[in-house]
Amino acid sequence: MIGFNPEVMAGLLAGCDPSGLDAESLLAVLGGMERVIATAHAVQARVMAEFTRHRPATPGRPFGEFVADEVAVELSVTRRAAENRIAQAVEMTCRTPAVLHALQRGTLDLYRAKVIIDATYRLDDEAAARVATQVVNKAEGRNASQVRALVRRAVLQADPDGAQRRHERARADRRMILTPAEDGMAELVAILPSEQAVAVYQRVDGLARGGRVAGDQRSADERRADAFVNVLLGRRDPCAISQSEGLRPLVHVTVAATTLAGADHKPGTLDRYGPIP
């Protein structure tokens, strides 16, 4: 990469004039540019991982103490964002090379690559590499949600005993997060066990759907948000006929008969969520 000049590369890409192309050609260029971006991300990940080798690791850290600070300055990001990107780069180059190769070929974008490496992070090296290869072979043409379901199922199948231990550790980290947003709004997020989160959603959704009065112009999302607030604050919705006080959420879980019989440990499927241990 001696002599690499980002200004020259940017100039070549900027020279593409789409104004004279028909719709099909524009779509082809659009897809091609996505592959170019993915390849650039793969090269950047390899460079980032190689850079960490020039800064000896310190005790308790996979790379040098100030590596994230240097990368943060170079990329104009926060230190935490730099740490995350370095960790992803090291993960792809060292433990899940199939993900890096797919990114470099342009068959995965960076977001879907992150979905895979985040899910395999707690597996041992051999299992992580095996799961990554398995998912990458099926991931082309699938969106991030589909890839997430694929990798969850593959992780559960690769390490069913470890899945329960990981779930117990994750459950201990359940929490609520309040984040200010623009225009006088805020985001309230609850990190919960999947079955509880689905049950809460079903409860709120049922309240939002039930018994609207004539003239209620709120969208489904608005009604769910209002029902959520009303339940927690003990208020009644003036735009609803009934508050469905006795409503019980119905949660659907699909499990293979062989698993129910104890013959194997295939993951189940929680409706509205996906694969579960």
C-alpha cells in the first residue's frame, strides 16, 4: 500500500456521473458502489488490526493502551467508537476470517459483518470460526435481520450448553436506558430477557389495538406509545373504550418435538424475536 493516495481514489469515484444512465444502470452502479464500500471497509479493518501489532498489548488489554486514542484522532471519532472498531477489526482478522473475506468480496456490508462477529464474540476460537463460515455461506442477499436470525440459530446449535450460561450472564445485565432526543423527546429502552420483552410488547400492543373510539386519528405507533405510558403511570386512555384490564399477553414459542423429548438441543423460536436456547 506504499503510495496509497486517498485523494486520488476519491477523485476517481467522484468522477462517476450518473446523470446519463438509465434506471437499470443506476441500480447496477448502486450495487457496485456498495461492494466497493464493503471492500474499503475490509481493507481498513486489516490496516487497523495490523496497526495494533505496532503497539504492544498491555496487561488486561488486547492492544496497546493508547491505540484507541490514536485511531480516534485519525478518524475523528470518540475513543469508545474507536475501541469498538478496533475490536471488530481484530475479531475479523484473527477469529472470523470468513467474515473479513466476504466483506472484502463485497458479499457482506460492514453492518451485517458486525451482526455476525457480535454474535460469535463469546464463542471459543474454533466455534467462532465455524459459525462465521456457516453463516457467511448463507448470508449473501439476506438483510441484517435475516442474518441475525441465522447467526443466533448457528450459535445456539454450536454451543447449546454455553448458550444457557451466556443467557444467565446477560440476564444479570438487564437495565433501562434513558437517552435525550431532539425536539423535547427522549428514548426509553429496556434491555430484558426475550420472553419478558415479547410479553410486555404483546400487552401494550393489545391495549393499543383494543376498543378505539370513533375519531381517534392516532397511528398504531402513537397508540402503543400512549398505552405504554398509561400502563406505567396508572392512567386511563381517554381515546379508548376499554382498557382491557384482564388482558393476558399470549407468547408463542415453537420447539422441535425431538428437543421436547430430550433427544437433542435444537434452539426454539420465540415469535416476534427469533431463535432462543
